[in-house]
Amino acid sequence: METSLQPLFRAIAQAPNEQELRSGVMAEMGDYFTAKRWGLIFFDELPPAANLPAGVLRAALSVDHNPVLRYLVEHHAPVHEEVVLPPGVW
């Protein structure tokens, strides 16, 4: 039986702060996905991209350049890179 994601999205939208999002919402994430591990990353927590050429991070986070991210956005489902690409390509 599939579980509706609407309660999850509602909980994310209604979380009053980052702490509640991390503790409350993330604790329930396993109820929605079969993944054994999951996490929450905020863009402002990413390490500085000072060592990367301009635009590399933007390209990596772009659905135009990242086929795994594109699949995730299009299907709204967890994805492993080898679902989208041949083994060893990613």
C-alpha cells in the first residue's frame, strides 16, 4: 500500500523552525520511504564552493545537467543513480 506524501509535505510546510523540521519531520521520514538512511541538508550548510570553478555547483544541482536529480524531480520518488544510468557511469 502506498502512503500519501501529503501529510509529510504538510508537516514540512508547518514546521516552525529548523529544529522541529530536523527532529519531528525527519523522525517520520522512514514511514514514507524504504530507504534505510535519509537526511536533511540545507544549502547554507554546504561547504564553501570556493575551490570549484564558477557554475559547477549550480550545474550539479540543475535538472538540466544532473540526470539523477531530473529523475527525482520528475517522479517524486527516491532514486539510486544506477536506476537512471548504466552501472559505473555515475
